[in-house]
Amino acid sequence: MHIQKKTVLLVALLVALGALVLWFSMKPAATRPSAASAVPVKVVSVVEKDVPRFASGIGTVLSLHSVVIRPQVDGILTKLLVKEGQLVKKGDLLATIDDRSIRASLDQARAQLGESQAQLAVAQVNLNRYKVLSVDDGVSRQTYDQQQALVNQLKATAQGNQAAIDSAQVQLSYTQIRSPVTGRVGIRNVDEGNFLRTSDTEGLFTVTQIDPIAVEFSLPQQMLPTLQRLIAAPDQALVKAYIGADGATGQLLGEGRLSLIDNQVNTSTGTLRAKAEFNNAAQRLWPGQLVTLKIQTAVDKGALVVPPTVVQRGLEQPFVYRVNGDKVESVPVEMVYQDSDMHIINGVNAGDQLVSDGQSRLKPGASVQVIGDPPAVAKTGQAQP
């Protein structure tokens, strides 16, 4: 009995020993903490360059001159000498109106003038004769005065006849409709053969000046001092017009100059109207078109430019991570100017290597590994007008 107990204890001990050996053999080896690895980052160089500043707004393209061509005399439209969409110059003949009735009136006025001039010539001869005879009392003073009055009357009649001729000539000139401006002919409203009246409000068509052309736009009233400074400057401020709402990605339609600002602020919207003029030889700007404008308001000389991804927002002020050897340091900066394409900052030096990607894993003094080549200087902070 005693031997059986020893045997059981020995078996139990062997089983426990086997289980302990098995546990140690299957236990994972303890890992030693490795040294902190370097954080991969991308960097860019701080670029020093002259950067223009721009203010943006939405504007409407307007013609400097748009004229509705209307008849100034009643008559039948005999000829249309231009086509829709044709470019015409100031003074070009556009259309003609039947002028036969006006020419008849002109001939009649000329005939009446000839008759009055003939009568005046006879009366003047008699007046000269009476003047000589009145010296020797050959004719009475009354007869001489009556002849003088007749001469004055005939002179007035001749002047009236000349005025009628001038009026008829003006009316005759209205039968030839000429372009008052250089521009483009619009859609025609009347065909040849129609009877035109001066009371017609629709007109034959319009002639709209395309080149040069203007763009009217509105800016917040806070921009008034800046606009006043630009207007007073010797050189007119540069204005660029783009199609689309985003001037950075839209198509450039033309470059013009700021020409004027309105004389009052719109109290209901708090905005100020302004106008810019553009040379438009290519006719890319069209009356009534909505465009996005960018006005150059200033130029920062020797500005320190970085991409927007470089600057981080701190609790007190913005900061950047600057690479110093294989580590980074936090450098507080001052934001001078910012837009969607680039930031102008103070607090760093031109040529400094700043982290542009990977900041979320960084802290001051962290080791970094620069991956990729820094972007070319021309691409870093390239201002998109």
C-alpha cells in the first residue's frame, strides 16, 4: 500500500514536470524594445520671390457703346447693306430709306430760293436808284422807305428758303443710316421693303462695340481704400478675367486695367461697384457674360513663400517643422498672406527645409527620414493669378 502511494506521487510529479517543460517550450520569446525609428517625411524649400496679391470678384461684361439703330424719317426700307453678325466701322452705311419725297421737297425749296433771290435782286436795283433820286427829291422819302422794306422782306424770304433747303438736306441724310460706332451688328428685326416709322421702338438692329470692352463688378466696401489707392496710382491696376467661378482653374479670357469706381456704396448690400476696361481683339469677352475677376492689389517684394501644407495651426500661433540634420524643430511663424495656392510667412529663412507631409507623427526633436526629392523652386509657392 505504501509502495502504491509512492508510485502515484512519482507519476504525478513526472506529469507536472512534463507540463512545465511543455509550457516553457511554447512560451513566446520576450521582445526587447527596439530603438525609435525615424519618421518618413517630405520637405520643401522656402522660396524668396516677388509675389503679387489679388482680390477676386464676379463681374458682368458690358459694351462701352451699344446703339439701337432706328429710323429718323418715315419711309420704306429700300436696302440693308450689312449682314447679321458683321463687324462695321463708325460711319459705314448700314441701310437706305426711300428718299424720293424728300428730294422733291429739296428741289422745291431750292426753286423757291431762286425765285426769292431774283426778286431780291430787282428790289435791290430799285432801292439803289431811289436812293440817288431821293437826294434831289426825285422820289419821295416814303417811296424810298417802302422799297427798303421790300428789300428787307425779300432777304428774309430768301433766308427762309435757305433754311428749308438745309432742313430738307438733313432729312435726306437720314435716309442713309450710318453706324454711329464701331462694333458688331446684332440680329435684324426688319426686312427690306417694310415701311419704317420714327415711332418704332424696336429698331432695325443693334450695333454693339466689342473691342475695347468693359467689365462691371462689385467688391466689399472694406476694399474702398485699396481701390482708391489703385485708381490714384500712376499705372492702372492689372485686372484678369476668367471664365468660371474659380479663377485659379478657369480659362483666362483677357487682361485689362481698372478704370473707375462708383461714387457711392450700395447701402443694401454693402458693396462698391467698379469697372475695368479690356482690349478684346480676339472677342473672347462677350456682352452679358459672367466672369471671375482677379485684381492685382499689391506686390510683396522678396516674400518667403511656402505651400499651404507646410504651415500647422498651433494653440497660440502657426508653426512649421524645420529639418535640422536628421531631426526636426518647431518654429513659430507669422502669416503675412495666404490663399489656396501658397502662403507668405515670416520667421524662417530662404532655403530652409520645411516638412510638407508627415507632420502628424512629429514632435520637436524627432528623428526624420526625408523621402523623395524636394519640389523644384519654380513649383514651390508658384502664385496662380
